[in-house]
Amino acid sequence: MADIASDRQKQRSATWLAAFCTLMVLLIAALVFLGIWQIQRLSWKEDLIARVDQRIHAQPVPAPPRAAWGQVSRAGDEYRRVTAGGTLRNDKETLIYASTALGPGYWVITPLTLTDGTSILINRGFAPTDKRDPATRSEGQLATPVTITGLLRITEPRGTLIKSNDPANDRWYSRDVSAIAERRDVTDAAPYFIDADATPNPGGLPVGGLTQIAFPNNHLVYAITWFALAIMVAGLLGFIIRSEFRARRA
């Protein structure tokens, strides 16, 4: 009877060890997969940073016309330097809440009507809270045709992670092109907007050229972390297996 009990105990021990080893191997495989994925993300991020850096320092090109709107994409066009000429519709100005290096205030978004009748929303730049009223920065309310140079940006629908846009009450926290165009009755609006460059506006407001271009790149640190965890788990597994075999031999 004692031998039978001993055999059963050994069988249970072997079954437990096999199940434990299987789980540990799966965990190691998952950690290695995560490390490889982060290496791939690192390559993608470095390529993105290089592309954006090239775009923002390139010579400006005409903003995509209506015929090319369907091909505009974040991967292919965002942060490209572009120019557009037309007339600013100051009567359809929209203010987007912003917190910048210059303090809290608003992005001043104004439709630019082109000669073909289409429109592009222009982020003309930043105005502080006490300059919310256009009458306090009347010099910058240009009525003559202008040429805007800046960075092409992709629409920011709905709002931010913290606050949602409220078009009905004219409260905006992100530059949602379609919603702003609909609220201001701007027809034939491009599906993108332009962040104006730092060219000074009359009177000094709005202040352009404040586009924040920053891409966190911690993927190498993450990859090292996952690989290190995989090595630690593998070491633990090896220690347990060696300990089990030594115990069995003893």
C-alpha cells in the first residue's frame, strides 16, 4: 500500500511539474513576443519621426485640392508643409480651448475660402483668454486675400480624452473639421486643417507656429524590459526543474 501511495504521489508531482513547465514556457513565449513587437514598434516610430522631420523642413507645396481630398491620410500627409491662398471668413471664426507654452487660451480657427469656392479651416494660432473677443484683436482680422503657409493636420474628431466637444453650445476642445464646418455652415470644406506658421499677424495675434511635434519613443526600453522578464522567468523555470530532478535523485 505504501508503494502504491508513493507511486501516486510521484505521478501527481510529475503532472504538476509538467503543467507548471507548460505555463512557464507559454509565459516566456508571450514575453518574447511582446519584446519583438516593441522592436517592430521602435522601427515604425523611428521611421515616422524621420518622415515628419523631413516634411516639416521641406519646401511648402500647394494644399491638396478637392480632387485629392480622398487620398489625404495621416500616414501620407500629416505635418506636410503646405500653402493655400484665399479670403479669411472672420465672421465664421471658432475658438478651441488650448493650453500652450504661452498660457491658457484658444486656438483661433478661421475658414479660408479659396478661389474655386472650397474652404480650408486654418488654425491661425493662439489667442490668450482675455483676447477671446475678436474686437480685442481687430488688427488681425484680415479682410484682404492672404496666403497661408503651415502644416497640414488631420481632423481631431469628437474631442479629447478628458472633454468632448459640445457644438450645440459652441464649446470646443479639439479641431473636429467636419463638426466645426457644419456648425459654421462652411460648405465644401477640406477634410483637414492647416496649422499656420509663425509668420506674424498684424497686431501680434493670433500667434502661429506653436504646433507641438513630439512622438514619445520608449519602445526600446519596453523591449528590453520584456526580454529581461523572459530571461528571468526562464531562469526561474530552469532552477525549479533542476531542483525537482535533484530531489528525485535524492
